[in-house]
Amino acid sequence: MSQSSDAALSRRERERRMRRRAMLDAAQAVFAEKGYTDATLDEIAERAEFGKGTLYNYFEDGKKGILLAVFDDIIREMESLIHTVFQEERGADQSLRSAFHTFVERYFEMIQNQRELFLILVREAHRMALSDDPDRTRFFQEQKQRLVDALRPTLDAAVEAGEIQPLPTAAVANLLLANVRGMGTHCTLEKRHRPGEEQPFLDNPTEAANFLTTLLFDGLAAHSRSEASA
């Protein structure tokens, strides 16, 4: 194959990715406005400025396929956040506790930027987790496992360095991530149901990070951090 053919294929692939990205961006906007159940492919196609048939060329399963692709995008964003905070940006002298604090802050900032979409994805994630469709249940479990796998190397290194207790790191990763997601979900629901009231954790990512880091790394007992780490 000639070099010009390679370049042409590369252009086609770039164009395909750009179209797909435009479709997913449009779907996220429509899902956030209408909810997944009430959103239609016609609305998504109109927002993306493509024909409905073109959407099916990219997502054979229609709206369900688009939803799963949106989930995949969010998980990729989370994987990237874990990698950036715990590996790329973390200096040799930064503790796991401090890195976790940064992670929680960034996570809550992410929720602030996509609050309505986040709620919809939480709702659909629960449906998938409890679904009688084995493919949907498997997909949901695989997404959760991707995040656990992203965090585990950091926890393995922390155990080896004696920074945290030698507990099963898969279970620890699950616990940390579940608490972060759970608090994000709770605060977002509170914001929706009590719109006039201040939600300090959701409105202030640093406060959310302070609370969760203290709870998960220091515990509830009334002792100092130095005593907790002794």
C-alpha cells in the first residue's frame, strides 16, 4: 500500500472519530436534558447534525449502544484521572493520603461540570447492575473492574512500602472507589431535591476531599493522625 493511501486511510479514520465524538457529545447533552428514557435517536441525530441512519452506522444497537459508549467514555475519563493523580503527578514525597485527597477533589469537580449526566448514568448503572440481561450486567461489572485495576498498582506499592496495612488491594480499591462514587451520588441527589439549600460537599470539592480522606484514612475514632498511623 502506498504512502498516499496510508495518509488517506488516516484522514478517514480521523473523520470517523470526529463524527463519533460529535454524536456522543450530542447524546450526552440530550441525555442530560431529557433523561435516557425520554431521549430519542431523532433528537440526538438532530443535535449532532447527522441523519438517524448515520447514527446506526456507528451504533448498531441504537440508543442502547450510545448509552454504553457514553459509559465507556466516562470510565476512560476516570481511568485517566486515576493514572494522572496517582502516577503522573504524584511526587516521590507525596503520600497516598494526599494523592487520594487530590483525586476526590478532581472527581467532585468533574461531577460539578456534568451533574445532570452524572445522575442519569448513576440511575442507568443501577439498572444494569440489577438487570436480567447478562450482557448488561457483565458490561457494568467490567467497567467497575477497570477502575479497580487502574488503582491497584498504587495500592500494591503502598502496601510494599509499608504506607498502608497489608490488606487485599482489590478490596481496598473497591472500598475507596465505592465511597467516592456513593458520596458523589448522595450529594448530587441532595442538590436536586433541595435546590435552595447549600450543599457544601458538592459545591466545594475541597470540603468533600477533606471529609472523605479523613474518614477513610483516619477513621472515626477520636485520636490524632499521628496515633492513627502509629
